Amino acid sequence: MDQPRHTKSKGCRALSLVVIASVIMSLCSVMGVASGYLFYQLIEIPYFYNIYRTFVQPLEASGLLPTVGPRFENVPAEQATALALGGNPHFNILLVGLDQRWKVQHRSFRTDTIMIASLNPETDEALLFSLPRDLYVDVPAHGKRRINIAHVLGETQGYPGGGPALLMDTIQQNFGIPLHGYVMISFQGFRETVDLLGGVDIYVEKEIWDNKYPDDRGGEISIHIPAGQQHMDSETLLRYCRSRHGSDDFDRMARQQKALLALGRKFLTLEMLPRLPELLQTMSQTFYTDLRPDQIIYFAQLASRVNPDEIQMVVIDRSLLDPSQRQPGDEPSLLYPDWDKIHALVSELFYQ
């Protein structure tokens, strides 16, 4: 008689632990993007991951809970398990440039720049990983779409957490990269940032001619940026980052990474880290994030320990695409990913 009572007691305790864990993880789902960091801290523990897969994920799939958990449906099963259970020391922040050219109050704009900044606090290593805006991916609840439309759909279609949450879920689902937060900035916010720093110095490897550069009024202008060492003001740097008609989107992504690196160097040179909270307040109308000020300062402190010359800069280029998937009538700019190659690269960059 004693043994059954003991077994029942153990079973009750185990069930209680499962219920408590399920409640915690369900609360993370209900609370949305702001609790994403806690969610991924839990999900990296095998015990919590198994509970999530058994109890919480079915509720997400049924629509009873918003989906904010790790979504690896497009990742091969064996790799998904390794990604979820293997742990990840990287602190990954989604950096987004909004194509906002008009003065409106909402944020329903396509994403002109999509980049992941990844820092490893254990090794002080950093990575910038850029995604083409025309990449054809699975957008949760919306099927195959260009990745740069995910933010618009999230803002306009009632997705829990809005555009940032849907874009983050899209990246996590397709690439298997856990994201701990996002930072979004409009074109005007970019200009304000560069102006605050007094411009930046960049070496332009190849001159840029663009006769179809989009202006802020919905029209087009011609721009020219000569090759060589340049000191760029805010407008010139924005043009350097946005222009692609004189080259292509892959070259443009590389230029965006160089610009971000130059801004980081200038930020550290001017010793502006103590002024960061003040700057964020100044840019509150053009700068959007789910990170708290203390988290932003922590991320900036981590970044200040990184040697800028050793930052790894990677873009998804033509070698990671699969043009054989193209269909008659596809727009020329549409990019089909080669997921086998991309998942292998993600595994190498983020999990080794």
C-alpha cells in the first residue's frame, strides 16, 4: 500500500511541475514580444522545451495562444532539435530600416533594411547578418511572400505584437535564428542619428550612379557618389545605404553593413555611451524598439568590447539562392532561397 501512495505522490509532483511550467510559458506567449528573451532562456532548457512542444505549442496552433515560440517548421527535423536543445550564447537583435517617406503616425511600412546583429558575450565576437528584402519566404498565416511585406501585414492584419512580431516570427520560422528583441528606425531617424554624430567617414570602393533614386515625395532623382574616401553627411549616407539601381541589392546590403560599422566607430570615438538614454529620448518619434533602456545600454556595452576590425559581416547573396524555383511571370527581383545552404550557414554562424 505504501508504494502506490509514494508513486501517486511523485506523479502529482511531476504533474504540478508540468502545469506550473506550462503556465509560465503560456504567460510568455500571452505577454508577446516583450517577454521573448525570457521565453528563449526557458526554451533552451530541454525540460521546458519538451513541455512547450507537448502542451503550449498545440494551443498556439489552435489559435488559443499567440505564436511567439521558436518556429522551426522549415528547418530539417534533426537540425530543429539541435537548434532548440543545444543552447545559444548569442544575443541576437533584429535591426530594421523602415521605408517611411511620409509624415504619418502609423508604422505600416515595408522594411527597406533587414539585418541581425549578433553578439557573443562569452567571446566578445560580433556578427552582422543581412537578409535581402525580396527574399521569398513563408510568412506565418499569410503563405509565401517577400520578407519585406511581413511588417506591413503584421501592422495591418491584427497580428499579436504587430509588424515587429510577425517579422521576427517569420525570421525565426524560416531561418531558425532566435531573436531577443528588435530595433526599428525610419529614414528621418537615420538622418538624426548621423547628424548627432557629425557625419561619418567611409571609403567608397566603387562610384555610385543612380538615375532612379526614390525621393521623399514619391518621385525619382539622379544621384552620384564618387569612389574613394568620403566624409558623408546624413543625406549622403542615406543615399549610400539605399541606392541599388546602379548595382544590386547584394551590394547594397554590404554597403549598409559598412555604414553601420562606421556609425559604431564614430559613436565609440565620441564616447557617447553615457548619453545613450538621452539620445533615445530625443529620437522617440523615429526610433522603435521592444528593448528596455537598460537592455539597450547592456547591448551597447557588449558592442563596445568588440574589435570593429574583427566583426564578421555576412549577406545572403546569389550563392545561397535557388533560381531553379522561379516560375513564369515572377518579378525579376524575386529571390528564392536555397534552404539547405542557408540552414547550414545559420548553423555555422549562430550555433558553433
